[in-house]
Amino acid sequence: MEAATVDQRTGAAPPKKKVTDRAKSERRLAYMLCAPAVITMLIVTGYPIVYAIYLSLQKYDLRFPSQKEFVGLANYGDVLTSSTWWSDVVHTLVITVFSVGIELVLGMAIALVMHRAIFGRGAVRVSVLIPYGIVTVVAAFTFRYAVDPASGFAQGTFLLSDTAAPLTQQTGSYAMIILTEVWKTTPFMALLLLAGLSLVPDELLEAAKVDGANAVQRFFRITLPLMKPAILVALLFRTLDAFRLFDTVFIQTSGANNTETVSILGYNVLINRVNIGLGSAVSVLVFICVILIAFFFVKVLGTSTAQQRGEEV
Amino acid sequence: MANTPRQKLMWSIGILVVVLYALFPVAWIVSLSLKKPDQLGDKKFFSGVSFKNYDQIFKTSDFTHALVNSIGIAAIATFIAIVLAAMAAYALSRLDFAGKALILSGALAVAMFPAISIVGSLFQLWRNIGIYDTWIGLIIPYLTFALPLAIYTLSAFFREIPWELEQAAQVDGATPFQAFQKVIVPLAAPGVFTAAILVFIFAWNDFIFANTLTSSNSARTVPAALAFFTGGSQFQQPVGAVAAAAVVVTIPIIIMVLIFQRRIVAGLTAGAVKG
């Protein structure tokens, strides 16, 4: 009994043997357990994206459904030669780069406070989780109303001049969208960085201190390089998330003042103009952009989510 | 690390700044929701307590329906995702089989999927098969982000479970499935619970699907309803009503965060960066 309860799998890796009946039944159970989740994911994402590709090759406008016909890559040609698409890509990238950049710096600061705080840890944890949990639409309204001349408190304080209306002009709109994004998602960044921070051995920092390294040197020469994998994963997640940005822009400007993002463009063409063919081409292009960003992180920067996750792959 | 009084002071200030950063906007929306209509333009951060806006939103079916839809849809999507993901995560963290890496990277790819890329096809498909503007029409797309999140969080938790107990059960004559059901499920409950909270928060937050795949009170959730609230007249911004509704949908999240803060942090970091 005693010996039989010892977990054989956690011991040394067993040598490869012929596939036993037990291994076979284990594999069968594994496939049965995974099948429902895998099939569901394939149906709910794989099928719609394939259908989106099909639709993107059609001329298909719901206002003129009888004119539906196969047009090959014509929709892609239309999107890629329009200035709207390219300016929307630029808007999206500007918002993504600024929000993720600010979040990284701010998130690192919050992570350091959470990591080193001896007291008040619980208070900090609860506080940062609240922006994380709040519905994005709610956050977007909160910031919009704060600076709206009709309902806000910011006018006439040190924040804004008496007559300012940030959401009616471009810089102000960008600032508000980025501020909302940063406020809402920095906590997530901070928590990911905190997990990375806890992997930095204290002994190393102590040793560097003994060797005369000051706090700034210790942070940039030891903590930061050791945290590189965690930082890259956090950046990957947040960049992909920010690139899909929809909610905040929809609520705060609906794409006015040159803040239209690629997701808002897709929405406008698909849902407002009901041009399913053209809108699907935009959708597929957004999907390709996301793949390119992920590819850049994984292949060029060497981000490894698997290694970070402690999986044996 | 040694902490001098000066360092202690610095960290206290740091903590205070973080708490203020997180809570200031929340305090603002609460305060805004408590203003009377004629106080909305007074440019004050706080101008007293009145529950008029709350009375108003609970009298309109737009909001009460949306609230019921939000709760129902998020709860059902969470339940389905957790059941399917728990089975998969058990296999992924416990059993030996080919294709593990493929499933995990596939799940990650699905999690990275931009919603806008499938909104058009779903809009089209759902109208064709008649589930546009229904609960099920939102529950299905919610699984796209709920399943990967649940699979990752649960696999991370399941790896920490003392598996010897399962083998003990098997030695005692339990089949692999019985061992799963009778021994592992109770041990895994805290992790399952955490994953459920995270998935629920995600589903509760969704705006893009709720906005595009609904058109009436029958399935529109609160985030989408908020965007379509109308004021007393066409030219009036329904600021007070939106603020009150915003506070109402925020309350469940704040309660969950307060009660389960440790678990949520563990879940978030376990699912993403494994320590």
C-alpha cells in the first residue's frame, strides 16, 4: 500500500516502453476529456473566421442583397487602397503604443510597491483589482463625464481650463482614450509583472548590494534582465488587447476627431453600413494584423509563453 | 531588505498613491450617480446624496431587462466554459498524450482572437439560423474568450494538486473517471471557483458582441444598454441614468474583488505567468 501510493510520474522520467493498455486507455480518456472544449473552440472561432474569409470574397451589401456575387480579392483591394484603412491603422497603433508604454512603466511601479510593501498589501491588491474588474464601458463613461463640460468636475480645476472640452478635439480625445485604457488595464500589467518580480532571487540583489550597487543599478542590471520573459509576455498580451480596442473609443468618441480604430472601422462597415463583403475584408485584415503582431513578439523578440507557464513543451 | 523609517514613509506614500489612482474614478462615478438632475452641471466633484437616478433606472425596463440578461448570459457562459475547460485541463495537466502543446497553443491563439474578426460572420449566421438577439446567440461567442481563459487558469491550478491521492483511489479500485470525479473534483474546487470568477468578469465586461448581436431588450446586456440609453429628450444626455446604471453593474464586481482578492490574483498570475 505504502509503495503503491508513491506517485511514479513525479519521479525520474520512465524509459519509453511499448504502449501498454493502461497508456492506451489513458490516452483515450484524455482525448475524450479534451474533445468537447477543442471542438467548441473550433466551432466558435474557426468556423466564423473561415466564413468571414468566404464573405470577404463576395460583393455583398445587405441593402442590395440581390447583387451578391463572387469578386475575388476586390474587397481587399478596396480596403487596402483606401486612406481610411491606413489612417485607422495609424490611430490604432498610436493608441496601442502610448497606452502599452505608459502601462509598462506605471505597472512596474505598482508591481514594485506591491512587492516591497510590508503593510497595506491587501489594500493595494483590492484597489488595483477594482479597475481590472470594472466594465470597460463604465470606465469609458466615467472618464468621459469627468471632462464633459455639461457634467464634469475637471473644468476650472488645475486639470482643465474653464472652457476645455477634450473630447471635441483630437489631442484631447487621444489623451482621454489612452488615460482610460491605462487606468483600466495597468493593474493587469502590474500583476503579471509582480509574478515576474517574485522570480528574482533576493540573494542576488543582496549580493549586488554588498558589492556596492545602488538601488537604480540593481533594478536595471539585475531585476529588469531577469524579468525580461515576464515583461515580454505582459507586453504581448496587452499589445494584442490594445490593438483590438473598441469599447472605449465607441463610448468616448465613436471614432470622431480622427480616433477611429480598425475595430471601429470594421463595426461601422459591417453593422452600420451593412456592407458584409467589405466589412468582412476589414475583419480578416485585423485578424492578419494580430497574427503579425504575435509573430513579431514570438519570433523576433523571442517571447515564450510556454516557458513562462512552466509547461513541458 | 532593511526598512529605515524613511523607506517606510516612501512605501506608505506609494501605497496611498496606488489606492487613490484606483479609487478616484470610482468615487467620481458614484458621486455623479448620486447627484440630482439640476446638480449635474454644477462642476463639483460631490454635491450631495440623492437616489433619484437609481429610482429612474429601476423603473425602466431597458435597464432591468439588461441586468437580467447580463446576469443570466454571463452565468450560463461561465458554467459551460468551466465544465468543458475543467475536463480538458484535467487531461492537460494530468494525463499523458500527444497533442498537448497543440491544444494549449491553440487555446492561446483563440484567446488572442480579435472579436471584430468574427462579429460580421456571426451577425450573418445568427440572423440566418434565428438566434440573433437571443441569449444563446451571445453565450456561444462568449465561449471564444471564456474557454481559453478557463483552460489556462485551471491547468495551472490542477498542476498544483497532490495527485498521489488520485492514484491511491485508483489502487483502491476506482476507475480513472471515478478518481477524477470523487477525489480530484473536491480538491480542485477552489481553482475552479477562481477560474469561474475570472470568466464571469470577462463575460460581464463584453461590449462588442453584446452591441452587434442584439437589437432589443430580449438579449441586450448592461454594457450595450448603457450605450443606447436615451435621455428625457433627444438632446439631453442621460448622464445621471448612465452613472447610476454604471454603479449598479460595478457593485457585483467590487463585492467579488473584496471577497476573493487573493484568489483572483492567484488565478490571473497562474493563468498567465507561472511563478
